[in-house]
Amino acid sequence: MMSRPHPALGWLYVSPNEWGLIFRRLLEERDRIADPSFSGQPPAFLAWVELEMPGLAARYPVQFKQRIADLQHLLNNRMDDIKRGRLDLKPEADRIQEEIVSLQKLL
């Protein structure tokens, strides 16, 4: 079986075995929520993913570097748009920059 996208980090493709472990954790955290109307990813799962990020970066450094490059390209485009007067894009540019910095710290 080929790699599959991480349930929370769609840009990261993980091995089938690792995907199974991650998905099992997602289901466990979902089942712990007593609210049948809850939708989305459980907060406890997302917190666990944050804790797992250094290990993921160590196992998939090429994908992390590619993500940083893609985000940098997107940030450059947003900054050009902002310079042309699209000031409404500043919050998005800030968010992209924050993600770049956090991913760089992991590598």
C-alpha cells in the first residue's frame, strides 16, 4: 500500500503502518467525546499531533522541507499582493509566516 495523508496534516504523507496508528488515535479521541453532535477533529487528538510533530519531522524531513518551500512561495505571493494594496491579506500572511517558523524549528 502506498503512503496516505495524515488525518490532521493533509500535506504530510505517512507510511501505511504509521497512518493506521494515527487514525486509531483519532478514533479513540473521537470516542472519548460524549457529544454525538460533535464534528471535526477532537481537540485532544490535535494536541497529541502537536506532541508528535518532532518525531514526524525526523521521519519525514523531505516533506517538511517541501512544505516550508511551498509556504514560502505562498508567503511571497501574499506579500506581493499586500504591497499592491491588499491589506486584508495581512492576517493570512502572518499565519503562513508562523507556520514556516514552527516547521523550521522542528528541523
